[in-house]
Amino acid sequence: IGSHSAETDSQTEWTDVQKKIIPWKNGTPSLDLEMAFQDRAAKLGKSNSRLIVVASLIDKPTNLGGLCRTSEIFGASALVVGSLHYIQDKQFQHLSVSAEQWLPLVEVKPCQLVDYLQQKKTEGYTIIGVEQTAKSFDLTEYCFPEKSLLLLGNEHEGIPANLIHHLDVCVEIPQQGIIRSLNVHVSGALLIWEYTRQQVIKQKQQK
């Protein structure tokens, strides 16, 4: 966890969303974000998803750009990144193909993640880590809650131990090959799709 000064700034920095996408009004940031999600869904004709994809631990602009594109295509409600500066990177833009213009982006630095995850828990989100652990659920057997927060690990270290303790559940992707790890964008894409598939089925059943 970062210094005390970084932690005290976290409340305001969490709301530093790309201004051309969500112009914040005066008021409660969480309420504004919720209203922005609903407005976006209505304008774009997309499902009112409650999936937040947290990629603050990811370093490579190509992975972040790919995740941005995937998150937008499947209607995730927001993509959380460690720094909004990534969106200016040419490699990010090459992979995102303008998805950042249609997807709410939220900046949460790695040192702020513990507090951010705790805040989302109080808002009713289930914190889901994409990680292989002794108690991981198989993706094919896991039922995603409507309000799901998907935490993706770093390309090399995965999810650090101090964050594992703050997860509600870990989900892993069943594998058949010898190599035991997938690219983080690929892993994220598979879980984003499975969440979307389950929620689409639920919405059809409710009609």
C-alpha cells in the first residue's frame, strides 16, 4: 500500500474519469457514475451492465488497449486503469480502435486498490479475482452476480498476496495444455464474455 498522502487523495482520484466521456457534476461521484452508466446504455442501446473491469495492475499498453476494446464491445460499465495517461499511448490506441471514446475509464492507482475494492464492496459488488488458487472456482461452474468487479493481475506477478485477501472469490479458466498461463487480455476477455453470456440469458428469461 502506498503512503498516507496517496491514500488520503484516493477519494478524489477515483473519480478522475476521462472528461470527454463523463462530465462530472457537483454531487456524489458514485451516484454520478451510476447515472452515467444508465445514460450510456440508453444512448447506445446496450444492456445496463454492472460489470467493472479493474486493470490497474496491468502495465502493457497493448493489453490495456485490447481490454478497453473488449470491455466496450461487451458493454462493461467501466474499465479501471492505473493511469489515464495510457490512453495517449499509440500502442493502446492501435488495439483499442477508439473504444476509449465510448467506455467510461476510471483512474485508480495500484496503491489505492485496497481502499477502492472495499468501497465497491460497500456498494454491493462481488470482488472476483482472475487467479489460480487452492480455492479457485472453475469458470465453467461459476455464476456471476449482477454486480461483479473483475480484478485482473499483473502480466508477470499476477494478483499480489495483499489483494488476494480482499477478494470474495477467485475464478480460474480450465486449461488443457502444458503452459499454465494465458495472456491477461485473453483471460480477461474470457471472463467478460462469460459474465455477458450469463447476464444476457438472465435478461431473456426475465422477459
